[in-house]
Amino acid sequence: MRVRVRASRWLGAWLCVAGVLGAGLAHAQSAPDARALLIKMGEFIGNTPRLSVTVRSSYDTVQTSGDKIEWNEVRTLTLSRPDRLRIETEKSNGARTLILFDGRTISVYDEAGRAYSQTPQPGGIDETLVYFVRDLGMRLPLAVFFVSHAGTLLDRRVRSVEYVEKTGILGAPAHHLVGRTDTVNFQIWIADGDQPLPLRLVLTYPKAPGQPQFRTQFVNWNLAPDAADSLFAFAPPAGANRIPFAAALAQAGRASTDAAGKKGAKP
């Protein structure tokens, strides 16, 4: 009788382990192509003529003591291809800025300083985002996601990417991927289905002291927003002062620089 009980328990345990291993092997064998999912996401966003999304982000600054401080900001981005763009930003200290592109001019407005600046900018959204990041040195997180050729850029920059799991805890079924570029390690959650939009992203900078992170949630995706031309036109508020464009950019970024105390590194 004792032998039978022990044998039964042993058989049950073996079947349990075998079931777990079998499920793991089945998952590994049936996992979707991670790179294809990433490219599909980029192509979908790049081919969407109009969209808006709210991006809730946090990022670390590593102090000289080794401690990490988390800063937060919320951005609402609205675009209408090929040449209309609006970015509203609020930082955790309450500082608000507005960036507008109407197809001819970039306007930057700092609410706290009641100062604005404008500069001519020919071209479309793609050229304007490149101009901001490369030529002006502006920090525009996730800009690569919103250019028309995002799928191609992601394929070129991502060195490796693997599939982790499919999850439903973000409010909708999503594919969890992990990968790396030359400078960052990343995790991204992409919505399942015919609208493969990013839902969450985590960037880790392994070469920076303390390996700081940038984390973001994408909420309130709208693929058919009201995008009248007036939404992208800038009318200076009464009493606002016009200042040189370079000064406006410096003022727009001063709040986060001061908050970080010029310590550590910000993604």
C-alpha cells in the first residue's frame, strides 16, 4: 500500500514537471517573430495619417552618491501627416511647454516664462523631428516611433530582439519583447491585433553610471483625432515675449536641468 502511494505521488509530480516543460517548449516553438512584430508596429504608426497619444514617462538621474531620483513628465502628441505636429509637455514640477509645427514654422512656447520663439522649417514631420533632435539637440523621447519610415529605422537600429510572452495585464492583449540597440536595452509591449500600437516601453542605459532607466506608458491612442489646421497654428498669448529661438529651447529645457541639479544622466 505504501509503495502504491509513493509511486502515485512520484507519477503525479513527474507529470506536473513534464507538463510545465512541455508548455515551455510549446511556447518557445510557437512564439511569434519578435522582429516582425516590432517592424509591423513601426510601419503601422508610420502609415497612419493622423493620430494622437498621451505619453506618461519617468526617467532616472543618478546622483554622485549613487542614489537614483525619478522625474516624471506627460506629453500629448498630435500629428497630421505630412506636415502638422503638436507636442504639449508638462513636467513633474509643473513646467509646461508647447511645440507646434504648421508646415512652415516651428513655434516653441514656455508657459512659466511667457516666452515664445519661432523659426522657419521647410519640409514635413520627418524632417522636423530630425531637425529637432539632430540639429537643435532637443530631447524628444520616442521621436523615432513617429516618422513615416519608423519600421525601417527600428529594423536598422535594433541589434537583437526576442519574444518574451503574451500578456493581458495592460488592459489589452499585448506582446512583450526584449531587445537592444548599440546604446540601450529595451522592453516593449505591443498591442495584439490589427492595430499594433505600443502600450509600454522601458529603456535601460547599460553604459551609463548606475544604468538609469526611461519608462513610459502610451495611453489614449486616437487614430482619427480632430486635426484641423487651427490646432497646429500658434497665436502668442497677450503679453508673451518673443525671444531668439536658441534661448527659447534653453528655457524650455531649463526646468528639468535645474531639477536634476546637473547630477547624473538623463535619458
